[in-house]
Amino acid sequence: MSGRLHIGHARTYTIPDVVARFKRAQGYAVLFPMAWHVTGTPIIGISKRIEKKDEFAIEVYNKVHGVPKDILMTFTDPFKLVDYFSKVSKQDIGSLGCSIDWRRVFTTTDLAYQRFIQWQYNKLHQQGLVIKGTFRVKWCPSCKNPVGEHDLLTGETADIKDYVLIKFKFNSEFLPAATLRPETVLGVTNMWINPHASYSRVKVNGETWIVSEASVKKLKYLDKNIQVVQTFKGIELIGKFCYNPVTNDPIIVLPTSFVNPEEASGVVMSVPSHAPYDYIALKELQQNPAELRNYNIDAGKVKQIKMIPLIENPGFGEFPAAEIVERMGITRQTDPKLEDATVEIYTFEYSKGTMRKSIKKYGGMHVSVARETIEQDMVNAGSADYMYDFTEKPVTCRCGTECVIKTVQDQWFLKYADENWKKKATDCFSHMKIYPQEILPEFLNTINWLKQRACSRQVGLGTTLPWDPRWLIESLSDSTIYMAFYIISKYINLGLIKPEHLTEEIFDFIFLGKGDSKSLSKKVSLKEEVLQKLKNEFYYWYPLDVRFSAKDLIPNHLTFFVFHHAAIFPPELCPRAISVNGYVSVEGQKMSKSKGLQVNLGNASTKYGADLTRFYLISVAELIQDADWREQNVQATEKQLERFWNLANEIIALRGEEAAGEFKTIDRWLLNQIQKRITETTEAFENFELRRALHSAFFLFMQDVRWYIRRSEPEMSDVKRKATVASLLHKALNVWLRLLAPFIPHICEELWEKIEKPFVSKAPWPAIERQLVDENAELAENLIEKTLADVEEIIKVTNIKPTKVYFYTVPTWKLKVFREIIKSALTEKSNISKIMKTAMEDLEIKKHGAEVAKFVQQKATEVGSLSKSEIEKLEKFTLSEHNILAEASQFFKQALGANLVQVYSADDPNRYDPQNKAKFAVPFRPAIYIE
């Protein structure tokens, strides 16, 4: 709660609201609460920046977040900032139409919530899952605290990259080369230094290291005694020699521009046989003796440098770096494809490579084993150390300070590396549904790589550790099982419970079923009835059915959420599902407050309306896909909603008597389509495929209604027919509004009031009326629609203005053969020989000779491409194509502007067919003649 909610939040809140409304309509009791997460350093950081009168921060909060300047200057008190944005956010979420139970709202700085968090951490501490130790963390030098993802302005997804520093002897000093592949130390041919960068001689725990000046700052935070002796340009090192700590071979120092002094130590060892960057850089130098002479280096000696093969790879020869560079056509160090080549080689060698058998001690080892073994051997020998860097930069704290990686001591950590805890979390996932299912591996990967995570800090808002009150619990670490607190928060807000009532025993009773209400009631002076209600309500709502959030929280909050449920609660109370949605960009770009690329939730609701905002966010992307908020597309979507509104009102205006007369094919078709849309929409909802649900409930349903109106229009002059059409359209609208109500509740309520009472939000979800499912009517209408399209295509190609249109339906012999093809496709893969044999037993069919074979070949192929359900529909089709087309003749006349539409069977000897078009008639594709 450090700022105004934006359109990304709107998407994350709309999704659960749509699902909540759907489940309520199905008859479920739904708990959809909301609270404010305000702990951590972001709010403190903003308050400090306002206090310092930081111009950038003031401008962002005034212009982007819309805070009046007089109110903004009160934000020097962080709790006033919290109070302001809590109120504004509630208004903004309300403007979106989210159906939230606001009785349960709380903030994570409330005393009652702090007691809940302390109970949770006591449980974790008792299990040995919160430990004190020395670990590396992301650190803000200004706040003097570890920082988590929510504490950062930039670099939220940055991870910590572990480098091994291999200390190459350089006279009485060391050149520590940073590498991710210590096993390749045996193949080093030279050392790389950036000649234009600044380097420093640094005393490190008694040794003298030569590293880039930029890396000295990093070393200072790694629990090392650091003293800078001298700073100089890298050119002073070029042409000199150092010595490999493993082989003791002399290694020449060579110049290259690809060494980034900001990355790790700024010293890189060269392994050209297995590193594409090294191969290209060495090759360029060997082909450029003039450059070497500028550094007083003997070009002949550099040319004699030979690559050293280390790793055997299936599919590669001795020098894989050279092979992949040549395959990709890379010729320069600046080619961006070098990065792809590097990733491919490193991944391939780590997963499938083995050290060559000729290598002493390590030969035959799998690369993954050799890496750890060689690294440990060098560390034990004192010839290697460690260094860390971020996987992406910059990483900036909310206070504006650039972060570093620090080794901290006596810090409290969550022991996510605990194998038993990992197993419990993994077991939870094995019983959970993940929407969409394909992202489950991301959760499991996160469980695998999670180790220790700093869970405490000394600056910010939050809850103190119960056993060590010097420390505050970190923000992502205090928001893992907050869902359970919603049960209690309602009773606190009603004044039935006070924070002092919430002892460890009370929490144990409510959440773990320990103790008895009678004795606890006396102990804490709380009504037994209230205690029992709390416990019963918790077990009514738990386990929570689904947690909704965005995909950036997979590697942190969402996985922690499962870890902590697994540790605190019994297995049967672990969450049942997680739904993960993608991001929202603006005009194709990532939202940025500094660039003004942010659409505030409240502004969107005010400008576009709640329903348009909701509709667009659901319709533009499926769950895990990223959505893009584009003004032009939003306006186009608004026109879609206007068309829906107008069409619905047209239907409402068709007031008439009850349906009269026998239903026609088109009527049965509409009733069938209604059942189809109910089925499709419901199935999509159940799978959280909300875009697909909306597509069926809105766009496809609208197509159905428009087609029905178009088909029925020629007969609307008949009073009885008009009554039937009006009645069925009202029935369709009743279902349509209920299907759309979760998505666009306000529009649907307005329309519902005109046809039903009291509220569509309280109306039941439409039930499928099985007796109205009519697949024959569906196929019949498909026949009419396709036939119309065929005639329109002929008119377009020939430029004929039709006065008379003749249709010729399939002859009996083709229909008989077609049924044999259908029968064959249902029992086995279409056997053309068998079909032909059966068909030729019929003397009437046999008369058509070669034409039968051609027909069978063509139709067997077509039927073979259909799904089983489609073939089954064809097999059950019993209607007459002649009758279907004849019944629709009035429609065809109006649609085509013809004076006459006549339907003949191709078998009719008296048919009018001057060009013998009837011979082209096939099932579901009548022949056509136009005059």
C-alpha cells in the first residue's frame, strides 16, 4: 500500500471477482475479502524521500498517484501515507465493482495481526525452521537492511549469482578470476583484462588481490577485511604473466573489451576451447598482430596459444566453442548471438558432458560432479574464494539507494533448505490445482532452489520477532498465511474480540483445534460462544479454495504461501488451488511511474466505467498471458458493449404473447445454442479459462442471437410467429444476462431490471435443459448458413443479380454411401475397400460405377478429418435436407433479393435443371443454379 493501485491490480482483482460471482450464482457461499499489506521498507522509504523533499518522489506522487501536495507533505508520517492510500484503494476497488466482504479488512500493522504473525513465527521457530546464521543477502547500504522483492524500485526479479574466484599467482599478488565454471580452470590459456578500466591493488584478509575498482565495493560487504593500496589502469597488467593455481602453468594477460569491470572481479580467465566469447576474442587478437604490438606483446607467441580440450560432449568434437561459433556464423565479439552460443554450450556440457579421461584426478567425472570437486579442492588449498553479483542490474531500494550483496551475521533466516519442509510443500502441490497447469514446474523449481531467506530486518513497518524483538519480520515473510486471519478480523471489526484476547492458546484453538473453549473462555475473558464461532467459521472456510495473484510472485510469495501452510497447518488444510495471471502493459510498454506509463485503477473506472474496464482486461488475454492496455482497443471494446446494450434493448422491446404454434428448425436451433453456450461457458469457468468463457458468453452468444433474428425477420409480419420469436429471444436474453453478469455486472443489472426481479447477481447460474439439446437442428442450421455463403460467393464471382435460385439436394444413392462411410468411421478407421464392397451390393448404387469410387474417396477423407463427436452427430442426423431448405425459402428470398427460391431433390425427374447441376449435390452441400 505504498501508492495508487493501477490497471495491473485491476486485472488481478477482476479475475477473482468474476470467479466469485460465478460460484455464488452456482449456489456456493463465497468469501472474497481484502486487506492492506503495509509492512516492510517501501512506505518508510517513501516517507523519508518526502521528508527530504525529493523532487522526483514528490512529482510522481502528485502527478502519477494524484495526491494533492498539501496531503502529500503529511506523508513524512508513514501511517498517514498508509491511511490515505488504504482509503483511496478501497474506493478504487469499489469503483471496479468488486464484490468484497469489507467487514474483514485489516492492515498488517494492526496489533491483532501482529499477534497472529508472532504466533506463526513461534510455531516455525519451535520446528527449527527459523534459524540464525551468516548468509549472503540483497542489502540496502542506506537502510542497513536486507531487501526483498517488494522493497525494490528496480531489479525486483534479480537473483544472486555465485562466482568462484580462482586466485592466479601474480608475483607476490593474486589475480582473482571470477568464473561460474571452476572445472574449466584446467583449460585456461590466457587471462583477460579490460585495458581501459580502472583496477585496484587491495589487501584482502592479508593477501594482495588485483581486481577492478568497481568490484572493491562488493568485496567490502562480503565479510572481508579490505584495504585499497593503489588504483591504476588495466593496461599496466597487459602482457605480463600469472600462474594457474592448479597446473602452475604460466598464463599471459591479454586485452579485451568484453570484460565488464562492473561484473564480479573484472578479471576473466580464458578457456577458448569451451567458451565462445574467449574463442572469438583470442581469434581476433591472433589475427591482429598490430594491436598486440601496441601492448609490446610478441604476436608470434600469442599465435602459438593452443586450445586445451577438457570436456567430452556427445555431438561435439574437441573444441565445441569453435564449432558452435562457426555454425552460428559469429565473427566478432560484439555479435549478440555469442550469448546464445554460450548458454547452449554451458547448458549442454553441464547436463551431458564428462571430463576427458586423460585429465589427472578428475578424468571421467560428470561435469556437474567435477565442478563441485575442483571448486572444493581449490578452496581447501586456499587458491579459490567466493564472490557474488546480481543476475540483472541495477537493483535499487525504494529509498533510492543502489543495493549490494552482503554477508550478514546473526541474522534470522527461514530455513527453506530444510528437506522435510521442502517435502511437505511438494506434497501440498501434488494435491493442488494450478491454473494454468503448465506453470506447476515453475513452483516445483522454486521449491528446489530455495535455500535460506532473510526474514528479519531492523528498519521498516512490521511485527517484531517474538523471541528477539530487536528484529522486525520481513514483508514477504509476514504475508504467507494471512488468509486465515480474515476469520478473526471480522470479529475484531465488530468489537467482539480485542487484540489482548489473542494469546497463543487462542490461536492454537481456532486454527489447530487444540484445547477446549470452556477453559479458554475463562482464561482470556472471552465469551465461549464467540470462541466456538471462530473455530467453526475457520473450519467452514478452510482450506482456502484458491489464491489469486500475478506470475511475478511465483518465485517468492506464492511459493512461501504454500511452504508456510505446510508447516503451520495439517495436510488437510493446505490450499486447494492457485490461480496465476500475467502482467498488464500500457501501449505495449511496461508500466513505469517515472515515464508516466501508468493507468491508475480509479482513473480507468472513472473514464471508461467499471464494466468496460473489467470486460477489456478479461477479453484481451487468457489467464497466464500478459495483457496490453491500448486506448484504441479499449475504445473498440466499448463499441462492442454498446452493440450488446442496443441489441438487448431491442429484444426487451419485443413484448408479445407467449410462444404460439409449433417450433421451427430455427427455433429449435436457438434453444440448442443456448444450451451449448451454457455448457461452453461453464466448462471454461471451471478451468479458469475466463477469456474463453467470455468469448462464448458474449461474442458467440451475440452471433447466435443475431443469426436467429436475421433468420426470423421474414416471418415477423405473422402475429403468432412474432410471438414465438419474441418469447424465445426473451428466454435467450434471460440466460445471456446471467452468463455475462460475472463479467459486466452493472450493465447486466440495468438490463435485468427491465425483464426480471430482483437482481441478476442473485439469480442462479443457468442450468442446461437437456431436452432442448438438438444436434439435428444445429446441423440443419449449419446447412442453411453454408448454403447461403455458397450462393453469395457465386453471386460475387459471376456478378449475377439473382431473380431465381434453385437448390438440388443430395440423391438417394449418395446419401446411402455417405451413411456407410459414417458407419465405417465410427467402428474403425475408414476402410474404403470395405465401404465400396458394401455399397456395390446395392444394385441402385452399382449403376453409378466409377462415380461411386470417386465419391467414397472424397467423403471418406473429409469424414476422417472430423472428431468422433462430430461424426456421431452426422450419424444421428435424421432430418431431410430438402425440407430444411424449403422451410427456409422465405429467408433465402429476402437474404438474396430473389423472386423465387425453389428446392428440388436431385432424384426428382421433373426438376427444373437446365444445366444438370443436380449431379454435383452431395450431403450437406446442395447443388445451386441461379438465373
